[in-house]
Amino acid sequence: MLAYKPGDTFGLLQDWPFENPDSNYLILSGTPKASGRIDTGGSGDITRSGIWYCTKGIFECTEQGDELMNILSGRCRLTNQVTGQVSDLVIGDSLFVHDGSRIKWEIIEDVTKVFFGCKSAGF
């Protein structure tokens, strides 16, 4: 069983540069840097979970897989670029995003999230 809670130390995270062509990243402001770790699942699997960390900045991306996230630290605002739905997230908040959603991420304070993703075609 994996358990995460605010204030935990999450160990070593790998750099996750904004380079995946399927995600079509667009940096809009600042120099956000992301890192993370896949704890369960992964390449070829239909589910995965892990930790993601990102520094301040604003970017857009196309989400790869349905994802449920929970914010463990920091503050951010996510805007669905198609529906216009805005979600302000802080510690303890959760949000579900759909595979293929175009999302604008505004990282207001460095963010750590735990996530569970599902993609029927596999990651």
C-alpha cells in the first residue's frame, strides 16, 4: 500500500522536462521545472500512480490519461482551455482531469501532488 500525506518527504524525484510531444507543452510565463516518480504502473500499463513536483510558472499541456490528483503542498490554478472551468487548488484539494484535456497550469507556489492515472490504450 502507498500512503502520502502533506509534510511527508517523498525521496528522490527525477527531472521530468516539458518535452513530451503528445502533451504539446507551451511555457507561458516563468521557468517552471517539473520532477516526479512513478510508484506503480508505467510504460505500457493502463494505470499508474506517483508523485509530481513543479516550481512556479505558467504552462499549458494536453493531459495524457484520465487523472485524479491530490495536492500535498503549494498552490495552483488549473484552467480547462476548452470548457473554461477554473480550479484553484491548495493542500488537501483533489481534482479529476480527462484524457486529452488542454489545461493551463498556473503554479503560484511550488506544488507537490500525488496522482493516479488511467489510459485505456496504456501509457
